[in-house]
Amino acid sequence: MAYPTLTKKPGAIELAHAIRHGEMSPLEAVEAAIARIEHVDAHINAVVVTDFDRARDRAKTMTGERLPKNQPLFGVPMTIKESFDIEGLPTCWGHEEYAESTAKRDARVVHQLKAAGAIFLGKTNVPPDLTDWQSTNPVYGRTNNPHDHDRSPGGSSGGSAAAVASGMVPCEYGTDIGGSVRVPAHFCGIWGHKTSWGLISKHGHDHPSMAGKDGHDGVLSIAGPLARNAADLRLLVELTQALPLRSRGKPLADCRFLLMIDHPSCPTDDAVRGPIEAAAAELERAGMRIDRASALVPELQAQQAEYMRMLNVAMARGMPGPDGKRASATDWFDMLDAQTRNENAWHHLFETYDFVLAPPAPVLAVPHRDGRVFDGTIAINGAEQPAGTALCWAGLATYPNLPATVLPVGETGGLPCGMQVVSRRWADFDCIAAAEAIGKILHG
């Protein structure tokens, strides 16, 4: 099966291998990436904060160093979502009032990736407050989908996905609470991984109004990588994980899969359904066991309602909602209890199934619009649907704190389509391995 690709540039591991074996220097790798950004980004506007001079200086220093054994990303240039702090660079989350503020230290993930040898060239675009499936704001403007400049690359890690898909950088790091890693990967035709909640530290990923106050990581929200292959996803998680996870290494032929394409909260567009159904049929021809229904699935409409309730309270940090009401402490503990019951229900399902296969979103890349996607409607099979309901496939894994890997599986009308591979909590490497094996079946 084919899906649209925009670049044949090497991934992070392949580039690190070339540097380690003397095929290019860190400085040459950095200069090549900067040249691609300067050429390609004029039409995409993904890398909105640049740090080229410091990147060149670091690359020059590394070019003269002995190759270290413990830096698997030695000399590899990359970017990161604007909402992560990099010392000396602005972190404004799309707000003009914070556009001149600069971070005093690196976020934990930035520190870990620098320690692994990565060289940061800058930061990528986001929507204000990271709350949309577009990446446009009054500070940096609009980011275009590299497959179709009239469409969104997704959000809120849309600049991240666009930079990777277009070949500017081999890998990226984003965050996800409403599909903000998975949807951009799906819209842009790359790989992304939503980590189990709590696996990756989000220290240094704070709203600029909270800068320097060391807030908590936040319920539901995670940090996760984007790349052009599964091996790079795996390495990026390994380098940043807070817990020593392992993969079970179970062969795909011994695994049991549940395919979910329909959700009671929102219809799925045929442009998404077609590629995923075709992928499932090909996987079955390869010998995989895929069920299409199960009584073990939690009540999805109730799950979606509880997810949206918790999401809205978390995003507003407890301030009054649109109805003017503020959640009480009792309300919040009730939400946590409901979330735990849902997580337990999914744990029970994963005693029977190894993985769930599902869309990352019910639509492909949406056209640009004025205002937030979630303040209006989206077209699904020719009918308008409240856009907020489209978060149902994000909430499928977010609400119960599960890992999910997105891989590209096909296309409709030249736009890529992804599929998410979901499993039990802490099975992050199993998700990535299963997605990698599925990708080999589908694409060779």
C-alpha cells in the first residue's frame, strides 16, 4: 500500500550512523538542515524560532571532538515544539504578550536530548495555548500542511509534524492531550507516539504565565516524539523515559487485534475509513487475527463525555467553564474516580487483546479556517458535525492514560491517512514494535 511521502532524507538514527562513520560531520549535518529550512520553510512556516548561530557553534565544537559512545544522537540536528523551553529562546505559546520572554533553562526533554548529542536548530509553531488542530497564532502566523498548503498540518504539534514530513529535520518532540502528537502525524503522513501518561517528564513545558514556577505535569497531557520511522520513535522514548520499560517482544502472528473504526460520538469520514479498512484487510491476508467488535469495549459515549469534562477543567486550570460554573474539589475527585474505572475497564480488555487499531481522527487534514477548528463544525461525509466531537479518537487513549503509536497506512486524494496502535498502559515499546511490524507488511 502506498501513502504520500515528501522526502527521502535520512531519519535520526541513519543520520547519526553517517556522522559516526565519517560520512559527514556534525557541522555538515547542521548546515544541510539549515539550508533545507531556509528553502522549504518559506512555503510551510513550521520552524518559527531559529537558533542557527548557536547550533553552528555547537556543531563546530562537536566536529572536533572524539566520538562519544553514549550519545546516540551525536551531531543530529532537530527542532522541538515551541511550548518546550530552550534556554535563551522565547516560549510564548502563541501569545503576543509573551513574545519577548525568554526561557532561563532547558526543559527536561531538551536537556535529555542534548545529553544524547542532539543539536537544536529552533522551535516549531503551535496554536495559542495549544488548543486547536491548526497551528496558527498572531505571533508567528500560520503553518501549512506540506502535502497541501491550503490545509492544516494539525495541532497543537503541527509545526513539529510539518518540519519532519517535509524533510527539514529527522525528528521532533511534541505534546498531546487532545491528539496533539497523533493528529499532526496523521495529517502529515509521519510517525508519532503518544506515551503512557507519566512516562516522559514535561518539566519546562509550562504556560508562559507560569514560567519558572515549576508546575505539575498536568493530568491527561503527555510529551511524545514524532519521526519518519518507528526506530527513531523508539530511540527518542528510550532517551527520555522516566521509567525502565521493556517490550514483551511478542510476535505479531501471536497477537490478537481489535479494529475500531466507528465511534458513537462522531461519524468517521470515508476518506479515513477506506485506507484503514484496506490496511486491515491486507493485515488479515498476512495472517493477523483482527476482531471488529467486542463486548469488552468500555461504553465509549460515556468515556467521551467524561474525557471532555476532565479535559475542559484541566485546560482551564479550574477556572469557570463556558457555562460560568467552576468545578469543585469534590467534582475533581469524582472525575478522577471515573477515569480510574475507565482505565480498569481498558486493562480488562487488554487481558484478551494485545492491541486496538483505530483512526487518530475521523477526518484527514482539514482546510485552513479563521478561528479555532473546535469553535465550529467539520465536514464528515458531506454533513457538518460539531468539531469538538472529533476528539473522540484522541480521547480513546488519552482518557485511560494509554500509549498509542500512529503510523501512515494509506491516502485519499493525495492526503495521508494514519492509524493508531493502542495497548495497555506502559506498553509503549510494544505499541511501537507492533506499528513497525504493521508498517513492514503494508509498505515493505
